[in-house]
Amino acid sequence: MNTKEQEILDQATEKLALLTGVTIKTLRAGVAQPDKESDAEIEICSAKNKVHFAVEIKNELRNKKLLPVQRQTGAANLLVAQYIPKPLKQELKSINYNYLDAAGNCFIQTPELFIYINDQQVTETRVPAEGKLWKTAGLKFLFAILTQPELLNYPYRQIAEEADIALGNVGGLLGELKKEGYVLDGGQNKGLFIGHKGRLINRWAEAYRATLRPKILAGNFRFIDKDQVHHWDQLDTNQFKWGGENAGALLTNFLHPEKFTIYTREPKTVLMKKLRLVPDLNGNIEILEQFWKDKEPGIHTPTVPALLAYAELITSFDSRNQETAERIKMEYID
């Protein structure tokens, strides 16, 4: 957990304690632990009960699809955020998703504890903007080093070429990554390596969904031949790769796709003709620009890299998609 997240947690829990009289103890915070996927752990003590929470911390949350996955940790799950819009709070409450904002507004429900506060004034106060690491160039950089960790010890020019970003960005991005504790130095024998990789992957997945993905989306489409949805896996993928649910289905044989995701370097008109697609704002086929370089350019693979498939599925709000994502992570992601 970085300083920014620590400030959000402290502000929110102090406000909740002031409003309710409960005692809140921080059981774990500060430096991330490799075996812990939550940002922190706290204990809320009322007059009768003590409840242990695994906490995920966000600056702001504007889309239910970006909710942290509620994990089976042995503790109740709690989202703590600087700011959550009112409509989203109502949605969270309707699905029994525990939350707490910096003003003390919350919905916390467990078998031993119930707290609901909805009348505290909150402004859209932002924690200072992050640097470039979680913007477009940074997300492409992160994708490159997460899929090819050895790049961390390559010359900056090669990192820039592999990530398809400007050479001048590399030093600053690497510095931010070190500052946040995700790149460690193992000395002469090991060199630079990724620390807390699982946490970095999940943070990248959320940022990809919110920041990079909307910029590379070319549009929504549908098959002219409606029966094609039943034979999608027989299509020639020479000019594109399957992502999302399609990649999940091909990688795990566990999922039946309802939405179709295509990544390509070709103009969308080429694929529209090849796959017999027509534009449809409500269509279940998405075409996106491929933003990464293939690891082995001469070898075509029908799916996007496992990390990207995981990211799209884990940030979906569909439980079967999330389960498929976890299977991909276990089988394909180190």
C-alpha cells in the first residue's frame, strides 16, 4: 500500500469511528506482502463484536465493472474509497458489497455487524493525480514488462521498442515503478525484478479497463449471419486475435462466450468484410486495436496474451468470467 492509499484508509476509518463510536484497528498496512492480495486488513470492534476485514483501497470508483474482486480470504471484504458517486453506492448496497468513503458514508453488513450511513456530505476531492505509469504509455510499458520481465534489465531503447512507447518515457516510468515498490533490485546476480506481481497485475487490469481500453475500441458490431455466433471458433484468425470471453473459452474450455472481443492491427473495414460484420451500437462484437507487439512475430496465436485475457475477464462483473480469469491466472500466468 502506497502513501496515497494509506491516507485514504486513515481518513475514512477515522471518520467512521467518529460517527459511530466503533473502534477500528489496523492489522496490516504499509508494505505489501506477496501472499496478501488485499491492500490492508482492519478490525472493526463494536460493543458486542469484532469483525476482520480484508480492505481494497481506491481513489475513486465510477464504474461497477471496476470493482475489486471479492476474494475468499477468511475475512469480510471492504472497499474503501476517497469518492464513490451516489448512484454507484446504491448499486453496491443492492448487491451487498461493503463500502466506506472518506466522508464516513458506508454500507457494511456481516452476520455480526451492520452499519449504514448515507447522510454525510462528500465532495469529489481528488488525491493528487498519479504520474504517467497509470496512463496510456505507462500501461503499455507495464504490459510489456509483465509479459516479458527480462526487459527490466535490457537497454531503455529495447524496452521502448517492445512496449511501443517513446524512448524518453522509459526512465520516468521505471522510476515510478520502483517508487511504488513493484520493481526491486536483486544486485549483480539477479538484477531488477518485479515484486508483488499479483497485486501489480490486478492493478494493471483495473487501469487497463478504465484508461487504455476505451481509447483502442474501434466500435461494436454484429454478425450478418446470426448463426455465426455458434461457429465463431471455426473462423480464420490470421488477421486478428480473440480476447475477452473468446480467449477465456479457448484457453480454459470453461466458458461459453456471449460477448465477442477481437484485437487486430487491420483496419476495421477489412475485418468487417472478412467476418461479415455490420456496425451496431448494441452489437455483441467489439473490435479493438492491438496495442502490443507479438512476442514471436512469425508465429500466429489465435488468442491475445493470457495477461490481457485475464484482465478483461477479472474486471467483468460476471462471476463465471471472473472464475475463468482465475483459471487463466493459475495455468498461464507465473
